[in-house]
Amino acid sequence: MNNKWLRYLIGLLLTVLTLWLSFRNLDWTALKQSLSQIGLFWVFLAAVNVIISAFIVSLRWRFILKSRVKVSAGDIFKVNIISQYLNILIPARFGELLKAWLVSRRYKCSGFYVLGTVVVDKIFDFFAVVLLGLFAPLFFAFKENLKGYTVAIIVCIILIPLLVLMVWKKELVLQWVLWFTKLLPKKFKLREKVIHFFEKGTEAFALLKNVKTLGALIFITLIIIMSEALTNFILFQAFGIKLPIWDALVLQLVLMIGMAPPSVPGKIGIFEYAVILTLSTFNIDKSLALSFGLMLHLVAYLPKIILGFIFMGSYRISIKKAETEIERFDKEAN
């Protein structure tokens, strides 16, 4: 069994398990009642905020790209939505590769450089998770949960020095990479691909040498976190859940961590159970928590699915064609 099918199998098992846990011992009458009393105005407002958040996310990537590639805000928003749309449908981060290919193709630039900017963009997402994980126990006195972030903190401690080296000592890192690639099998041409990425892709990391640029990226990341948490808070109002914005931040943290494991398309089951676990900490009834999770799942994904489908059509790209083009990405990236 190859890694792809193993990942799908693990995702399917996790989905079945979390769906069973989500619906086990459920009060169906209470679930139906909570769904029937939703404030639709707040649901609409939350959906609008999802689009706004996605736009801010695209602006951060545009900010990283702009030193070498001038992409319009509208174009980068469409590409980013397509990426998130494909990540929902194909749970293997396929969308990240596609958006790097799309920008490199449309703007005639190095695909490996664009891919490097995608990596930088995702690094800020990872540090955001760690930052929230560190401060959530301090804000909410969840000190017993601090152990749950140990792995992320350790990874962060490892990544920070590596990131510093890649920004200020790129040549040294490249020497390490050259040594490491000697161990890679030649028949798969992995050595050439890894070296090519570090020679061209890591040029994007040079942006972080500029203190103003780094500060701006941190600021935008904080806005993204608050904007995404605001969606949760707005939807609290739709269900009459009296929880503060800080609790919406905790929920966002759990969802960001919970979306990491392999899953079936759409994170079905895992998303709902992550919401139930979080809201149960705030003494929210399971039926209400599940109905909230179902609606939040719909609000968070449906606008991106609709817009992603529309934007894919405007770019004249099908999923099948996208898969074919990504296979040629290495050749076209040069």
C-alpha cells in the first residue's frame, strides 16, 4: 500500500471514529430544536466574514510575493480561494502546489521561488498556532492543557533556528543540503529537485531580513487570527451562546490543530468533534455544540467551495487538468 492510499485509509478511520463520537448518546430532539432557532442574519454575517478572512490571507501572500512578482489583489484572492477549495476536496495540500503553479505560469516567474513564498506563508500559520497554544492557557487558566502543545513547541524551537539560518546563512544551509542529498537515491532525481528548491525557492526567505517586512507579516498574521476567530464569535450570536471573543480564539486554535491529521474531503467528522470537545470545556451542551459545529463547518467551507468552483471555471481549469499540470510543475518552474 503506497503512502497516498495509507493516508486516505487513516483519514477514513479517523472520520468514522469522530462521527461516531460526535453522534453517540446524542439528544436528537435538542439538536433539532437548536438548529431550528438559528439566527440567519448572524449566519450570513459569519459567511461574509469568512470571505473577508480569506481575502486578508491572500493579501499576506501577495505581500510576500510583491518584491519579485506583482500580482493584483483580485487575482491573488482568486488563486488563494482555488487553493483552499482544492484543499477541501483533496485532503493532501494539493491546493498549495496548484497556487504556486498558477502564479508561476500566469506571471512567468520561477515556480520554485513562488513555492518558497508559499512555504514562508505557511510558516507564519504554524507559528500562529504555537503562539495561540502558548497564550491560551495563560488567558483561560487551562494549565492542564499546556502539555498538549508540547510537540508543537518542540517543533517550533527546532524551526526557529533553522528559519534564522535560512534567512541569514543561506549558503551554510545549502552546504548541509548538499551533504544530505548525497544520501538520496539518484534514480528518483530527488537530489536535483531538493538542490533546485534551496537555490531558488529559499530566495523568498530573504524577505524576512527586512525588519519592517517581518513586522508587517506578523501584524497581518495577527489580524488573520482575530478575523477567523471573529467568525466563531459571530456564529455564537446565531445560537445565543454567551461566550467571549477569547473563547472563540481557543476554538480557532483547536480547529487549526484539528485540521492537521489526514481526513476524508471536507474534514467531515473531525471538524464537528473538535468543536464539541472545545465547547464542552465551556459547559456547552453536546447537542448545541454539535449543531453549532455543523453550521460552522457549513459557513467555513461552503463560500469557498462555491467561489472556488466559479474561479476554477474562470481560469478554465478542471481538477483533472490541475493534477496533470502539477505533475509537470517541476519542468515549468524553471
